[in-house]
Amino acid sequence: MASLDAFFDEPEDPMVNDVQTLSEKIKQRRMQMLVHSYLYYVLDDTVITDDKWQQWADELTSLQESWNTLGMVKEIGFFDKEFADWNGSTGMHLPQENWIRDRAKYLLSIRQDIGEI
């Protein structure tokens, strides 16, 4: 099965840039972990490779460590409890809320629309 890795590719340096703050990048990566873990563990499907997922998971770990090192308030207001001990090893334990399901299904529809089945 083909993946949509290229669809999600970012510039060479995926870390925080001029436009996106550290907390926004953490939120983005958390959202990606939630949605792609739902795809994998609940729907038994994927739109990215395991390598891409792991790249994002490792980056999230690094970003959260940077956040804590900077002495920032621990919470960013987006699934803080669920990602408190995040180490990038699995997303199996992550929540499966309706909006996560809807985003996952939307990504599957995009893949179908562009013929990546």
C-alpha cells in the first residue's frame, strides 16, 4: 500500500520555525499522534509509513523535553495528561474521541480521492 508521506513532508528543518511557536508545534505533533494512532490501532489502516510516524513521535519527545528544559508551564492545554510521559514508543494508549475518528476518516478519504489505495 502506498503512503501519503510526501503529502505530510515538511521543510528540511521540521523543528519550530519563525511562524510556529514551540507550543503550537507540540500541539501539531500531538494531534498527528492522536489521529495516526487511531488509524493504526482502531481502523487497522495507515496513510503514512511507520518510519514517518516514528519521526514525528521522536520529534514530539524532543519538543516536549525542550519545553520542560525552558522552564515553561508544563501544560499547553492540549491533551497534556495523555502526553505527560510520552516517549514515542506507542500510541496505543491515546484517546479515541469522535473528532479524532472524524479526522482519521477524512485522511482515508483524501487517500482514496487521490488514488493512493
